[in-house]
Amino acid sequence: MLYFIVSSSPFPKNMPRHIVCLTFDFDTQSGFIARGMTSPTALSRGEFGLTGARRILALLKSRRLRSTWFIPGFTIESHPGACTAVIEEGHEVAHHSWAHVPPASQTRAEEEADLVRANAAIERLSGRKARGYRSPSWDLSDSTIDLLLAHGFLYDSSLMGADYWPYPARRGDRAELGKPFIPGQETALIEMPISWSLDDFPHFEFVRTTSAVLPGLQSARAVMQNWLDEFHYMKKTVDWGVLTYTMHPYVIGRGYRMLAFEDLLDKLTAEDAVFMTMEDAAREAQEHMGKGEAC
Ligand SMILES: [Zn+2]
């Protein structure tokens, strides 16, 4: 766990800075296809993400807010116009695999091939390779951190080891049944932590499979109040921090959720939240780390 000593911060003392990263995983149909859900209705759930994306982009434009979009190569090649709109509005495009298959289920060679293919799609779309990565379904393999470093990434956003403090991602953690946990070596890759509690999907999506039902469909206002309270707690406990919300256009893009999300943005703005792309927030975190402010 990291704790930043504010007195030696590059920002003036007594000037708290509470950063919010709005992140959108623009999966469209990719997650359904990766799970073998290719019936017309399943695919149409993902297709609704195109409508959701238009609404989100309009809302962010009206508030002059920049955000980060984790876009699978599948979405870039299937819906190029929708992805071009993200770029044209000035948002960051980051890596979210090509086919939305979790790395933990792939061989190293499969994972690297998918990583390279998706990065090529991002480069064609945006003119540069991704600086940031978020794994499909938030499940890294033992190879992921090394692959991200080898391919020049600045940050990952798939782990849950902290809430408001970015931290160095580790390679080679050792966890064996019946033995103490041995942390691996810290790397230069910056981890921008996430949480299922700050992800729209489990709160809102109704999913029925042969073995389980995820009920979802919670009150949007109640979930947004939880998300606002998370920001309040960050303000109460740290003078510098980053809070990351994870959303999916096909989830948050429904009307009553958009209204609640709009209210959340207004309340965060009134409380002096600093909205940043994740790349910019990671670079600011890197400044703190480089000054030895982490312990
Ligand atoms: Zn996703």
C-alpha cells in the first residue's frame, strides 16, 4: 500500500487535489462473443453501446470533461465511426484487448498476439499506440505485466490492491496453498486500481446463464450515491488521490442511468473534483513516486 506525503508534493501544501478518472470500456458485442453468446438478442445488448456512447460523448462535451475509453480492437474494426468520434472529442483511447478474452485464459503467445493486434488497431485509429491497458474481465495472467512493459505501456488498470493511490505493478507474486504470500518485484508499470464496486456492470446488468443469475437492475440513484460517497471518503482521508469509475456505454447509457450519472458529475464538479484522463493521472502519480513520496 502507498501513502503520499503531501508536504513534498509538486502541488502546494494546503491545496488538496482529488482526481477523478471517468473510464468507459467500449466493448459493444465483443464481451458477448467472447462468452459464446452470439444469438441476435445477446448481440443487440452490445450494439446498444453505440447509442450509449453517443449519449456519453454529448454529456462529456456539455461539461467539457475528458475521459479514457478502453476500446477492444473488435470495436475499432467493427464500428470505426463510433471510435473516431471518441478521438475527435479529445478523449484518451486505451487498450482493452482485441477479442475481449481474459488473459488468464490464454497462453502467453495468444495473449501477446492479441495485444499486438489490438495495439495496431489503436495506432491506426488514433495515430499512436496505447499508453494504458485494462484487461477484459479484470483477470491478468502471470505474463501480463511483463508483456505490458515489453510493449511500452505506462499503466495498467486491472488490479484492486488499493483504492486512491496508484502503485507499482509487481511481477512474480508467489501464492501457494499452505504457504505465506511472497510479493514479487515492483516494476515501472503504474497500477491505476479499480474495483467491482465502482463498475456499473455488476450493479445494473441482468445476466442469466444455465448455472447462475446475476440480478443487477439496482437503483441508479443509489449506486451513484455510493460512488459519490467514495469520493467523499477520498477527500476525507487523503490530500492527493485518484478515484476511478468504470462504465460501459451499453450499461450506463440507459436513460435513467444517464440522468443519475449526469447528477453525479455535477455533484463531483461542485466538490472540486479534478477530472483527468487516466494517462494524465498516471503521469501525475509517476511524479509523486519519482520524488519518493510513496512508502
Ligand atoms: Zn470489457
